Amino acid sequence: MLELKNITKSFNQRIVWKNLSLKIQDGQILCVVGQSGGGKTTLLRCISGLERLDKGQMLLDGQPFDPIASRNNDAVIGVVFQDFQLFPHLTVLENITLAPKLALKESNQTAVEAARELLTKLSLADKADLYPYQLSGGQKQRVAIARALAMKPKILCYDEPTSALDPGLRDKVKAIILQLKAAGMTQIVVTHDWEFAQQIADQTFKIEPQKQ
């Protein structure tokens, strides 16, 4: 279980959110919804250790959790970014195996075998040797999901996973998220798409912009 207790974040004296608290149980899907500027992506960045909280505490399985410190050890939190952030000079397979080899010290063989298994599960087995520019938006997103899963995270986060996707690809993303839930993966989805959130969420959390 991940718990956030009375967390606060601001930028240049502008409060993004103050004394925010929420919990997510293992194996569940939490959707964080709200209008633009409310701090949804900032919340995800703090949970994943890309930003530091001003105040408050995070607990993981009841113990104090520092996501910034954990990034140097185990990838507890995985992130699928809105713009995917794939390395353009690396193939699909190289994008997925890079972090496990560097951070987890996996052998090339182990990393490649795990990556190919993920690509097969995500219907991308024939894309392993392609470069990001050769992929569609939906394919890039699935590669980004595979790359995050390759680090064996306890919690997988998505930043606006359905933005700019047509209805068919939106349904595929929903299917992948629900498939991962069935396998026991805890997931946090940041989205402005309330309908999509209702289709996948065990719980929703709405963030409202702070009055300054």
C-alpha cells in the first residue's frame, strides 16, 4: 500500500496542492483526475521521485518511503511519460534493456530475454529492431510501458496515457492497464479523461487548483 500523508508542494511560492492525503491499495488502479493546472502531473512526479515534496510523508507498506533515494537502488515506482521519452538513437530492444543492465546489473542475456517476453505480451515482438521514429504513437506508448515494466516496479504510473490517441488505441491502452491489474500490478493513472477513469479505476482522486 502507498499512502501520502498531508503532502504539500509549491513552485516559487505558488502552492500546487496543500495537505493532500490519499491511499492506494496493492493491486488497485487509482486515477488522479482534474483540470489542467491542478497539479496532477506534479503529484506523479513527486510519487516517482522526480520532484521533492515541500512537506508531508510517503509510506510504502506502512514504512517511510523516499522515492528519490529508492531510485538509486530499486525501481519501486515506474513511469510511463506522456511524451514517452524513448531514446531516438536506440532500437526498441535497446530502449527496454538499457536501464535493467545499468541499474539492476542484469546480464545482457537476462535483460534481452525479459524484454522480448514483454514485447510479445504487448504485441510488439516484431518491432524489437526498429527505432522510435519508425513506430506509431500507440506503438511508442507500448514500448514505454514495456521499458517501465522491465525495471520490475511495485507501482506503475502513467501521465495522460490516452491523450492524442484515437478511440481504437484508447481501448488498447485500457486493455493493457486492466491486463496488468489482473496480474497484480498496482497502477496510478493521471488523466483529464473522466470517462476513461471511470472505466478502469478502483478509486478516483480529484485535484482542484489551489486558490492563491
